[in-house]
Amino acid sequence: MNLSIKNKHQLDDRIKFQDIGHKYWIDGNDNDLISCTTFIKKFFKEFDFDSIIKNIIKSEKYNDPTYKYHNMSYEDIKKEWDKNSNESTDLGTKLHLSIEHFYNEIKVENKSIEYNYFLKFYEDHKHLEIYRTEWLIFSDILRISGSIDGVFINHDGSLSLCDWKRSKEIDYKGYNDKKALYPIEHLPDCNYSKYSLQLNLYRMILETFYDFKVKEMFLIVMHPNNDNYIKIEVSDYKKEIEWLFAERCNELKSLGYKNINLEYKNKIENDIQKNIKNCNMDLDDIINDYDESKPFVSLFSKRKNKVDTKVDTTSNKGKRWSKDEDNYLFTSAKKGIDIKILSENHKRSETAIKYRIMQKYNPVFDNISNFCKEYIQISENDLNKFLEYENKKKEKKEDDKKDNKKKKEIEKIPEQPKEEIKTKIELSKYGLSKKQQYAYDLISEGKNVFITSQAGGGKSYLIKMIYAKYLDSKYIAVTSTTGTSAILINGVTLHSYLGIGLGNSDAGSLYLMIQKRPNILRRWKDLDILIIDEISMLSPELFDKLEYLARVIRRNNKPFGGIQIILSGDFLQLPVVGETDSFCFDAVSWNSCIQHIVYLDENFRQEDSVFKNLLNEIRIGNISKNTVEILKSRVNVKLENAFGILPTKLYSLNRDVDSENDKELNNLVLKNEDLEFYQYDLEYEVLKNGIKNVEEKINKSCNAPFSLQLCVGAQVMLLYNMDLENKLVNGSRGVVIGFENDLPRVKFLNGITLLVDHKIWTLDENNIPIVQWTQIPLKVAFAVSIHKIQGVTIDYAEVDLSNIFENSQAYVALSRVRTLEGLSIKNFNTLCIKVNPRAVEFYKNLI
């Protein structure tokens, strides 16, 4: 079997390779062609044999008879290294060839230990179907070529890339903590970085020019000194590869390749237009899908800002570049005049000149960014306005005053005049209220902040803005304590993200659990910012364990191991499951971790001041006679509208929810025996090998039911923000009025009628999609549990308060409803208004 014939690609005939000299040709031409390996090496300093050998000879241990280089001359050490390198290369080549022959069913004669480790890998991974070995790939536009050791094909048509390594170990840190060169200077100068970048480069070429989707990339390390093979999943360096591609574009531009930017623009435009034409997707979905699989969409928003910033900071104390100076500079650069001479002529630093040329000559930024912005600005106009704030100079803030007694300082914002409070809440022109912006500024300064407010106070919106700011510049994680609340902020559960299971084990056991999972361990070490939403449902014991683990794993004795912590939630909403009087602020490490508490006292959900005041009283458990009378006036109110939409019934117990939904669906059948039901089953696809408990993960991460039965007259709730402009959002209520092409047509409470199609959800792990599923984004909503709607806004609800069993449960239910007119109450009794006095005291101390 010859895999290169069996699975031949149409581009294969265009590339040739010669072992001698390691040379590639594309269409018989090797002009300006560079191998992936050589290209990656350009961004790392060359190994300085001379300096290292001299340091060895100067070291104290050089005179130690037990030292392996004892009294060896410079030339002898160099010869020893060359010999070892050549032997290692020969053995590595033999291993690669043996593996290639094995997969292509050619007889292999190799009895080495490392080859036996490969056979063990093969036995352990028989589910991996080989697709190609030593596959030659290239990008004609970028003039880059390479050879992939092993390529496996998955059941969904995606690929997994493998690199065989005959190495004793993989270095993650690098010699003397050295770093790579610009623009990837944040990466350590080590072989793990180089191997990861190389596989990521292969992935980008395959996804951009070969129309493949790459699901997984890993190294298989096989060395006779080890006990077995080692499988290492590599990091996702998509952003870094985009930057390196931009550097390659700059290089080719300087070599006279004038149309490279136009070729990329056309490629991107064609891909997006193809998606629009072939997929029944809205624009946001297309952009999200494209951003996951193609380069350069986010390039202009990060890379150009980075270059511009470096130009500004290296332009010799702000000295402006005149037009004549620019023209002379670029003319000189085209002629190949040395940077040092240009530096002397311009009286500027070499770095400043280098970045000025890069800024002006960048072949990607302008054309591609203009094209992409047309799409981005449509759906993210508000975000773009907000991001303008980042480019403005912020006024210097006074240093925080430290309390001599080292008590917690609570952040206080001067209250607005009463006349201003009566009017519409004032928002800054960046889309944030004054207090939201204040919290945002504290976070921008690197402070650990707890953001708290009543229901509808804008916590989730602020989290999304913070995430948008740091997405491209820091390792940030958005998590929540429950799957339902995680969905609302486009995050994941805290427990799954940090790899702690239920979190019930002691810290030592959790540490061992994390150590066994390299990806989770790397996540802990790399994390810059951790956001935890719905903090009221996190126990103080678990908070302390996480804080301790962060310090131990990161070997950093700062609070939470130096990770910036942003907490969000309301201790006067649902508490820790199973706890009656325990809160996260009881944690031993709370005061050392949380530097600032910002209370957002605005309410963006309810507009009626009477309803707002009523909810505030219920929240703290201090209800006035007027509030009691208003609540009584909503008891058993019949909610009616012109569209036949019934109110969603909210129950505290799941059994009541299931019973009500079944009863109402049966009633529809009894009224019309010919009623036709449509069943929609959730379909999912596993995007990464080795994922366990898939259905459990989906169930925790999404409100979409695995099986959805609908008929005409079924009351439904929308499960995602379909149309913000028309206020069709997560929680919007409607009724099914018909079916077209097997899809439900729904009339919503605002009078809008829409055909609701399938939606695609994706679950990410470490920014890598692991599971994807589709379902109609509706839920039968005759009844819903109170726990399931924390964080959701509902137009129309009937709240049953008869079985309230938890503190703040009544408040959570009532505060979900947008207006008093949309609220009906059953079984009201003032005893159901329960709050925890310790939580109330916590908030009193904030005022």
C-alpha cells in the first residue's frame, strides 16, 4: 500500500524534495523557497557553541575529574558534540524511515528499543487511521514548504498531525530562560516551542491552502533511555503563526513579491463568500467559524496595534517622521542600504528604523483589515466603540490609600444627585456605566476585583467587555460555577476548566489529579487572568483549595499564585448547594486575594422604578407594607396577550416542572387528536480524541434539550441571543404557530414571527473546540425551574412560591421577570421571602 497514491492530493505533483541538501521545489522552482523548519529557526537565536564551550572551560567543575568534559580542549568538546549530533540525526532518520515503511506496508528491519516503542504506540492507538506519511506540503503564496511525519484522518474528515521525535526528553523552559525573537518573544526558546510552532505551521497551511480541518496535533517521543513512548499534545499557536505569516509577507514584499496581500485578500474573501453561499448561517456564526479556522481575521486588531505601539515607543522620544524623511527612508531600504547607515543618516535608533519600515511595508494590514472590518463592524459595532477607549490616554489615578490596620478597603463611587438617578441610567460613550467603567479601570491596572450587584446589574456585560479587551494579549479564562450560568457569559465551568472534578477531594489529591493531565497543568501555569462568575455558589473551602493549588503549581507565593482574579456574583442570590450559612467571603484567603470590591447598584433589567424598589426590598428581606400589597396585587393575575403566548411557570422543584410540561403537552393532544408532533434530537460530533462523558459535558454546558418535542400551540423559550435589535434574546417567550420544511415557526411576545432553524454550539477546552452539537434553540417553556433561570431575563412568568426551600430563591425567581405587568404569582406568603442575615450584613458593610 502506497499512501501517497491512495490518498493523493491535487497539489502533490507540484512539490518535489531532495534529501541531499534538504531542498524543495514548487513547480520546478526553488526561488525564495524556505522550509518550515528553517523558517521557524529564524525566530530563535542560533545555538552559540563558542560561548557555551568557553563557559564550560571557565567553570569550576571543569577541573573536577568526574565531570564529563574534564580537561577536554575546545576542539575536543566541539568534536564530541558534532559526533553526538550526527549519530542522533542518523538514528532519528532511521526511525522515521522505519515508521514510514511500516505504515506503507513495506518490510521493516529495525529491532531498536525506540522502534519497539513506536509499535507500542501503534497498538495503543489503533483507532487512528493513517492518511499520509512524510507528506510534502507547501504554500506557493508564502513560498514555504515542509514535510509532515504522520497524518491521521478522523471519522469526520478532519486530520490529526504527528511528529516523531527520537529525543530523551522535551525541554519546556530553555537554556537560562531565554526567549524567542520578535514577534513571538513571549515564548521560551526551547525545543517544545519550536516543535509546536512547526506543527501549527503545518496546520495553518493545510487549513488555508488544502481545505482540511486539523483537529489534533501531538508529538510522540521515543528514546531507548526512556521506559516507553511519551505522547505530548502541543499548544495552540494559531495567533503566533499569524504573526509569523505576517513577517514572511514582509520579507517577500521586500524581495519584490508585490501582489501577496491581494492574493491573501482574494483567498479570504472567496472562503467567506463560500461559507455565506453554502451554509444557512447568520453573519455572527460565519465570523466565529471563520475565526476558528482561517488566519488573519484577527490579525489587524492585534498585530497592527502591537507594531504601532513599538513604533511609537522606539521612535526616539516621540520625534515625528516627516514625509521627506519617510520617502528617503523607503527609497534607501529598497536599495538595500544597511540599517546601521540609515540609523546614522536619520539619527534614530536601528530599532526605530526597523519598525518604521515594517509599519509602512506591512503587506497584510491594510487590505485584509479593510475587508474583514466590513464584517466585524456589522455585528460588533458597540464593541468597536468600546475598544476605542483603549486607545485613549487614561488620566492618572491616585494610588490606593492603605488602611493602617490593613482592613479591607471597599471601593466607593460618589453617588449621583437624586435628580440624575430619577432619569435614565447614564452610560459612558464606551457602553459602560460609571461604576462599570470604574471596575474596568481597576482590572486594567491588574487589580483583583470582586464585582457584585443585584440581579440585572450588568455583571455579565462587564465580564464580556473585559474578555474582549484581553482576548488577544493575555491568557484569560472565563468560568462560572454552573453550566447554565457559564453559557450566558460564553464561558465554561470552573471545575472542568481547572480539571478538579467535583472539587470534593483534599488539596493534595487535587494536585495529583492535575499533575496527571499535562494540558490542565499547562493551563494552570500559563493563566494570566481567571474570571469566576456566580461566586455565590462557590464554597469557601474550594476557594481556599484553588488558591493554595495555584501557589504550589506556579511556584509563586503571591495570592492565587500571581493569577489576576476577577470574581462576579451576588451573595443574596442562590447560595452554595447544600450549604446554609457558608459563603465564599468566609474563605481564609479571601482578604489576601480580593483587593477591591465594586458594587454596581444600577439595574439594567427592569425599567419600572416601583418594580425595582420592590425587588431591592425582597433581596435584603426587608419588605414594606407597600411591597406586600403590590405582591398581593399580582397573585393569580391572568396574563393575556393577543398572540396566544402563555406565561412561563417557574417552580422551585424539578418534579413540578416536568409534571407541568407533560400535562400541558397532553392537554394540547386532547384538544386536537390530529395534532402532529415534531421531534428534534440533538446531534453532536466529538472534535478531539479521548473526550469522555460527552453527553454529560453537553448537558452541563447547554440548555438545549437532547430530545425536543414540539407541536402547534407549544409554549417555548428561546435559548440564545438571536436578534438583539428586535430583543429576541436568551429567555424570550413565544408560541409555535406552525411548521415549514420541518422547522418550527414561532410567534414571539413582541409580535415578531420567525422560522427557527438549528443552531450550532461548540464546547471549547483551552480555546480548542472539543465537541460540537446542533439542536433547535428552543425549550418547551410551559414551566422552568428557578435554578435553571438564574441570569436569564423572562418577559412573561407565573411564579409559584409554594415550595421555596432556599434562601434568596424567591428573589431569584421574581427578579427574572422584566416588568410587573409580565408577572403573576401563585401561593404567595411573606414567609417565602427568605434571606441569609450574614449575606445581608456583608452588603451593609459595603455602604
